[in-house]
Amino acid sequence: MEVVFLGTGASQGTPILGCDCEVCRSVNPRDKRLRSSVLLHCNGVDMLIDCGPDFRYQMIREGASNVDAILFTHGHVDHTGGLDDIRPLNYLTKKPMEIYAEQRVIDALHKQFFYIFDNSTYPGVPKVNIHTIDSDSDFSVGGISVTPIRSYHGQLPILGFRIGSFAYITDAKVVPDTELNKLKGVKTLVVNALQYDTHPMHFSLDEAVDFSKMVGAEQTYFTHIGHRISHDYASSKLPSNMHLAYDGLHLII
């Protein structure tokens, strides 16, 4: 499996519009973060986890031109806002995009992209094929088994995903103990780390480090990183098997 980090930033990206903090003014390209998403190439299947508002540019930057399925973690716009940009992929493949999401996320997509779902005959409307999933049942994407991981973004239930020895969790503040069994044996973990201070909706960097130790992953990559975290400084303080991810990072699992 190849994992491509399309984006590693929080909801506003980095730099934040109008902010003059040290990280937002940084010239280090690893401090430039688009909204968080990963593209997985696995046994001939291209799976996208979340499709944020930067999706079009991210795909062009990576020279990528195919997505077979989109897995949504939750319905916030920084994770869904790029859905309209699947239209050229519909055209290239001559088929709808396979969408996997919980019912509450599907309901959010209906509101955000009402024109996709109103039975319009206009030829430029994105075409999707919806698969409703839940936290209790594994599902298959192109013959690849995916295990959903329940977590909580504040009070909002959301999903992470495990595929083989790889797991991706973003926007989590709490992962119930009952879900930790699903993470046994994970070798590569991706998890959110918003900032140094505690936050009501997201893991802080220290909380993300502690969570990684609890999971016991061989390697951990932090994503959904806020604009107060400098890539180079934070990286120098992390354990040797933990890393700040950055936009454009490619991993072979």
C-alpha cells in the first residue's frame, strides 16, 4: 500500500488568512498545510479518505488522476468541501464515484451538495453511488476489507479507518476503549494532533503521542496540524518512531 498525504492541515489550513504568527510566516514548505486528506493506493484500488476544499489542487500537485472510492470520516466542510471536483473523474471513468459514509454524513452531503441528489438531468452534476456504513461492521472497497473505528470529535461521533496494518484517525478527541481492540497489531498509525494546548474537540500533540503509545504502533504520523506547530521544532522533540506528516509525504506500507 502507498499512502499519499494530500493535506495535513486543520480546518483553516496553514498559513491562516490574516495571521502573522511565526508558523504562518514560515518559508519552510513543510509548514504549508492544506486541509487533511490521504489517498491510498492498495492492490489496484485508489481510495481517498476525506475530500476537502483543496482536493482539486492536491490531486494536480500529486499528478494523480484516479479515485475509485471516497471514505468520509465526518461531515464537516473541511473534510467534504471538494466533492464537486469529482466531476472530471466521473467523465474519465464513465461511472459514478463510490462513496462510503455514515448516514449522518450522507445527510450532511445532501444539504451541502443538494444538486447532486435532486435527480437533476444536467450532465455536469457529480455522479455518486452511496454506501451507508456504521462503526460496527467491516465493509469492502474493491475487495479490500476496511474496519471502521469509532471516535468522538467533541460530542460528534466520527469514523477512522483501518486497512490491514494501517489506520487513519483524524479529528478525534476520544477513542473509546472498546475500539482499541480494532487497532491491535497496527504498524502504521496516522492520528490528529492539532496544537500543544488541550482542546475540547481534538487531541493535542501530547495526547496524540500518548494515544500512539497506547495503540503500540511501530510508526506514527501526526496530521490535522494547526498553525501553532512548527514542523522542524516539533519533529525534534518527538520520539524516534513518531513524526509530523507533511503535505506531499508518500509512505510505502
